[in-house]
Amino acid sequence: MIILGIETSCDETAAALLEQTKKGIQILSNIVTSSASLQAKFGGIIPEQAAREQIKSIMPVIAEALAQAGIEPNQLDAIAVTFGPGLIGSLLVGVETAKTLAQIWHKPIIPVNHLLGHFYANWINPEQTPTFPCVGLLVSGGHTDLVLFDSHGKYKYLGGTRDDAAGECFDKCARLLGLPYPGGPEISKLALKGKDIYKLPRPMTDSKDLDFSFSGLKTAVANRVKGSEFNPVDLAASIEAAIVDVLVSKTLTAATGYGINQIIVAGGVAANEKLSEEIKKAFAGKVFIPPPQLCTDNAAMIASAAFFIKPIKDLFQLQANPNLALAY
Ligand code: KG4
Ligand code: ZN
């Protein structure tokens, strides 16, 4: 079975071809283009500009994905597309393109929730894939969520951020340090040479629930930057250590609380090496984290999720939903 995945929820335009065989799910091609460097000039994403870039890129990216895989449209079994959450202008480009191609090529269409899609990057691995039950930690630019998966499509929301997401905290702290967007990789690079000496807060690690809060950490960094002299390299290491500590602590609380011996991590922040190291060190069970290029937004994860989701009956029912939640 071969699926074309399309992802346009934010500033990445992505298309991928994945094949499911007895050996598992494999990537035939995986194309991602991004307007991030254009957005970086403004310190963040301008939705209108992101949408305009999506329109320019979508067809060339899909054509490239098909060409690299050596697949003709008539060999496709389905088209999978992200229908939310995200920026409405960006989402519309992917959804309407997918609907049009599905009509022309007479293919079924599979709508994929972007947040759920992130977790499915962990299923793109012919050697070993997660089994159920497992605890999922989603850490992206807009989300920090803990979920308990019972099976494909059956999951329970355990907790999430009450304010900023982990990636947003990385991005906002990076901006305070004068680093470009996206800030996560920049802080992480700087942190390699630094030490965690600034004693930044680890918000809500003592609370009984599975919620997160990162805005206080950002405020603490803002105060530190405004205050006396500081060493940016050590401050970057301190920011990274504080965010990673909170994520590891809450995820372990969730896993032990529910008696689960498998954790799956997903989303852009899952590309963070320190998070990967610390969570593997702290957890006695199995930890799945996708390779970095499958953590940040891509269409391979969307196609991967689609192998476990039924096609929509009437494609005209499919609408982009910018506010789609993880549990829907
Ligand atoms: O999942 P993603 O690509 O897009 C969303 O769906 O939001 O996540 C983007 C987020 C950004 O906040 C970015 O700074 C963060 O992921 N990120 C990282 C790293 N790579 C990307 N954060 C920390 N360390 C990284 N290596
Ligand atoms: Zn994402």
C-alpha cells in the first residue's frame, strides 16, 4: 500500500510517499521545504506570508516527492493530508490541493490531525515500532501534551501546558538572547558549550497533575537578561536544562502513575539531543524518539498515521480546522 502525505499546517510545505509492506512502513521519498528563513527576518511567523509561500511550493513539492520515489499517481492507494490544527491560510493550501488531486486521480482521501501525525513518526521504522499501551509526549512549537495510547486511534489526554508550549518557550527565550527563529536548535547549539548555573525555575514539577507551565520560566529568563551581566552560553544551557527537566519529570510521573513501560516522544522539540539523552537515562522502560528530521514538521509522519486511519467517505465534507484539538 502506497500513500502520498501532504503537510502544510505552518511554514513547512511537505510531501512524502510511504509504503507499507509486511516489513513495516518505509519512506520512498520525503520532501520538505520551509519559509522559516524568510520568517526569521521578522522574529516569528507572519501567517499571510507563510500561506503565500505554501501556494508557491505545494505543486513542485508534490511533483518532486513522486519523482524521487519513482511513483506515478495511478500507483497511489490514498492521499493523506493534515487538516488541522495550524494556520488557516497554510492549512487551506494543503487540504484544497489534496481534495483536488483526489478528485482528478480518483483516490480516497485520509484526513490526519497534525498532532496525532507527529506521534506516527515513531512508526516509520522497519525494525522496531511502539506497542500499546504507551505514554506519548508531544512537544512542538504550539503544543506540550501528554497522552495515554491504548491502541491506534484510541488515546486519552492526560495533561498539557496551561500557557506557553515547550517549543514556544525555547523560541521566546532565544529571542531574549538575540538568537534567530526557530530558537530551539539555536539554544541547543549554544548550550553545548555552557553549564546549567543560573538556577532557573522548573515550573509545576511538584504539582500532582500532569499539566505544564512555561511562561514563568520565560519571565525568569527575561529578568536575568535585564539584570546584571550574564554569560549567554551558560544561560542557554540553563534554559535547556530547565525545559528538559520539566518534560522528563512529568513524562515519568505519567508513565509510572499508569504503570506503562513505553514512552513515545514527538514534535519539533523531540529533536533536542539533551531531551533524548535525559529521558532515556531516567526511564527504565523503552523510549521511542524519531530521528531529528522526522521530529520537525514533515509529511512522512502524516502518511504514516494514515495507514491506521479510514478514508473520509465524502471528500467535500473535509474542511481545514485551525483549532483542531488532539482529542477529537
Ligand atoms: O513540530 P514543529 O516542527 O512545528 C510545530 O508543529 O510547532 O516544532 C517546532 C518547534 C519550534 O519551537 C522549535 O524551536 C523547536 O520545535 N525545535 C527544537 C529543536 N528543533 C526544533 N527545540 C529544541 N531543540 C531542538 N533541537
Ligand atoms: Zn508540528
